[in-house]
Amino acid sequence: MRNTHATATATEATKACGLSAAPWRHEVRHLVRRIKRMPEIRADKVKHAKWLILTGKLETPARIDETARRIMKELGL
């Protein structure tokens, strides 16, 4: 359901500032289109990946680099 009071208030505020309603409506439409094009994220997969990283079951480039540095230091290289 559309909130006509909010719409009327926004329109009145826009007119009071000397602006037409078109610019902000265009921006809203533009943002809605961009949001609709955004890919959905799978929150469950993100949560699982974070858990794997935190528990050390998933190697990340940073972890691999740190392990390589530690080994090189232990070998005196």
C-alpha cells in the first residue's frame, strides 16, 4: 500500500525548495533498476565460507602467504 502522506510531504518539500519532482523520482527509478540487477547472495554459503576460513579448513591467499613466510623463516631463507 502506498503511503500518500509521505508522497505528498516529499512533493511539497521538493516544491518548497524550488525543484521539480522529476529529478528525485528519476534517481529513485535508477537506484531501483540497479538494485534489481544486483545478484542475489546466498547468505548460507557466505556464512559457511566464513566458518571454513575461521576454522582453518579453507586456505586463503593471505593464509598461504603467511605459511610460506613462516616456513622460509624457519629454514633461514
